[in-house]
Amino acid sequence: MNRYALITGASRGIGRAIAVELAKDGCHVIINYKSNHEAAQETLRLVREAGSEGELLPFDVSKPDEINAALDGWFAAHPDDYIDILVNNAGIVDDELMLWMTSEQWHSVIDVNLNGFFYCARRVLEGMFENRHGRIVNISSIAGQMGFAGQVHYAAAKAGLIGSTKSLAVEVATRNITVNAICPGTIDTDMKQQGIDKNEHLRIEIPMHRLGKPEEVAYLVSFLCSAKADYISGQVIGINGGAL
Ligand code: NAP
């Protein structure tokens, strides 16, 4: 039986690295993304190169109707399957000092980074419950653990993910479903390229004096989704070059 892994925001960056790593582990990878079809196709190519199968499932994680329509379609096409691994990775930044932050900026960052987790996890939990097995990994951030100027909304979302991780882990523990959060530091992706100049001080403050690689986050996701991590749940694990 195939083990299906849904990774949100898997067209680029950390999500793509997770898709490839879980493909190496033998999972059938469901590659979610918002709009970058070309990049998602490249992830699919890499998943196949890694020796597994995959499929594209675009939807906006901040829109519950889109999520439900996409997943209804997926479940209808896979009546005997369920999604055993959900990695809530899709995220955006939109840095702005709170003094000038608009309500739209606040809501859009919370919608993608936090509400997206709620909509997606709620939709796949039933299958995990029925099959008495599941893995949920939430990609939070070091920004949810310490303060950065311009990220009041992003920090609220990422800290919210940590709280949700802990509570959901308790709710589902007896069903062999684990829920964990990963807090990356500064990882070398498109997201970081956007703010790399103004965040140069971050790199200097990283004890290892380098940015993290997306693969280094993916190795941890792979471990958390493996049988070796059966007894690890409700945890918040940093991966930040010693920065915190
Ligand atoms: P990235 O390179 O900017 O990639 C973002 C991914 O999320 C893309 O696949 C994008 O899809 C997708 N996405 C964005 N909005 C979406 C939406 N509304 N619905 C569905 N997919 C959406 O980001 P990254 O650096 O890999 O970050 C991945 C995660 O790690 C995020 O949650 C981020 O907050 C977290 N993180 C990153 C860092 C870092 O330093 N990079 C540090 C800590 C935490 P499209 O290609 O279609 O746009």
C-alpha cells in the first residue's frame, strides 16, 4: 500500500526538499503549491528522479473552499487510500513595522501561515483517525520563538502554530498520530533571498556563520515521519545553526 504524503508549498524551497526526501523514503508525494506550476513540475521531476511517484495538487491554503474541493477530488480518486503524512509548510512573509502594518498584511500572513494549517489538518485527520496512524509536521519558525522587527504578524502565526501543535498532539496521541513543529532559523530559499540584505545581520548572528540548507530541514521531517520517531509528539525542534 502506498504511503501518501501531502506537502503544502512544495513547489520551491524547503517544501521541495521535503518532497524529495520523503520520495527517497518511498512515499507517494502530493505536491501542493499556489500558482507556480513550472516550479511544481520541477519538484515532480525530482521526486521521480528520487525513485518514487508524485502528483500535483494546487490550492491556496488560506482558502478552505479550494482546499476542500481539491481534497474531495483526491479522495474520490483514491477511495481506498488516506493521507498518512501532512507537512504544513506553505508560508509567506510580508515584513512591515507594526506602526505601518495594514489590516490586509496582518490577515494575509495569518491566513497562510496559521489558518492554512487548521484547514488542511482538519481535512486529513479523519483518514488518519480511521487508519489509526498519521504524521503531522508543522513548519513554524525561529520567528515564533524570538522577536524580529517587521514580523509581528508572522511571529504571531508561527507561535500560534507551536501552540496548536502541542494541543493537537494531545488530542490525537492515542490514535498513533504524532504532531510536531520544526522551527527553522535562516534557510537559503527564495523567501530569504527577498530580505537577505536587510537580514544580513542574522547571518552574522548565526553561530555557524552560514544559512541553513533546505535539505537540512527535510532530513528532520523525514526522521519525524519515520517509525524511529513513533514516540516523539508535541515537540518543537529548532534547526538554526545554534542561533537559539
Ligand atoms: P519559499 O521558498 O518562499 O516557498 C514558499 C512555498 O509556499 C512555495 O511553494 C509557494 O507556492 C507556497 N505558497 C505560498 N503561499 C501559498 C498559499 N497561499 N497556498 C499554497 N502554497 C503557498 O518559502 P521557504 O523559505 O521554502 O519556506 C517554507 C516554510 O518554511 C514557510 O512556512 C516559512 O515560513 C518557513 N520558514 C522559512 C525560513 C527561511 O529562512 N526560508 C525560516 C523559518 C521558517 P508557489 O511556488 O506557487 O508560490
